[in-house]
Amino acid sequence: MAHVVTPLDQPSNYKDSQARVDRQRQNEMLSKSTTLYIGNLSFYTTEEQIYELFSKCAKPEDGGGIKRIIMGLDRNTRTPCGFCFVEYYTHAEALASMKYVSGTKLDERIIRCDLDSGYKEGRQFGRGKSGGQVRDEHRQDYDPGRGGWGAQAQRAEVERRREVEERYADAQEGPGAVAGGGGDWKETEVTVPEGKKRARSPEDEGDNARTGHRTRLDDEMEAERM
């Protein structure tokens, strides 16, 4: 059965692309590591929440405990971007967290824990082009816990809106543009030159006929009342 079920404290095959060590040396470092990489966090999860959860696997009575927590930050905005590092005092505590915490929920998200070869200054920043994590750079789904749409999808939407606004501006300023707003219209007074009368229109004829008809009706009604 041990050959069928993968041990819960087994580290993944992930290798930091910026680490200057080979696979064998990395495995040696992981076998003694006290550092965990925590992924799939919400941008809104706090350091206090992380400490509370991971301290459940700490053993201060045996000289252990959480040494420090390093929050992952957006490289540009310096705001949390969905990952962190948790350093324990002992390797056994790190393995216990992989067994019992990895795959559980924090802030309604299933978090992932993996042994890390060791934190170095600079690794707290996202490596995506937009400053966050690479996974959020290419993500096509909407994730409210991780900033909404992925960075590329957000840039595409901004570009689409910019093009729409430019087309609208060109339509407003170009030939045959539609007047924008009632304030642009002014009532003009038509002046008729002296000695000339405006030609009668069919509407005028209709108005006179209706006026004459109303006058006859009024006379008849007045006669009946008398």
C-alpha cells in the first residue's frame, strides 16, 4: 500500500528556476528544510490568520514553533499577492504541516503547502510581468479572492475600452457629428423681409378650415342653449 498512496509529507518536484543548485543538492536541502511555501492564498488573508493556522503544528514545548512568516508581495504595489513562506524551528514541524494543513481551507480557499529549500531576500516578490504571481498573469477565470480577472485579461479589457472611447471621440468630432446635449441648441428667430409675405402652406389651410369648423359648432351650440 505504501507504493500506491503518495505520502502526504512528500515534497513536490518543483525547482526554483532562479536557484543555482542542481536537483541532488536541492533534495539534500529539502531533507533538512524547516521552511514551507504556502500557495493559493487569498489576497485578503492576513499574517495573523496564517500564524493561527500553522501554529497548530508547532511544538514550542520541544523547542519548536513558528520562527517567522514572510508574506508574498506584488512587486509594484507591495500588497499581498497570494502566497507566503512559513519558517519553523524544526524540520518535523514543517513535515507535520504538509501532512495536516496542506489541502485544508483558509478564507474559503484550499491552500497548498510544499517544502522549500529556504527563503532568500527577494523571493517575497511576485515574478509576473504585472508584479504579481505568474499564475495570475495568464489566468482566464474570474477569482474574487485574487484580484478578479487575470492580469492579461484585465489589460485586454482596458485596451478594448480605450479603443471604444477613441472611436466615440472621433464620431463626436468628425464630419456629420451629432450635437451633444440640448444646451447646444438655440431658438432662432426667423425674420421676414419687408414687403414680402410668407407663402401659405397646406398646414395653414388645414388650420383655417379647422378654425372655421369650430366657429360654426360654437354658434350652433349657443343657439341651442338659447
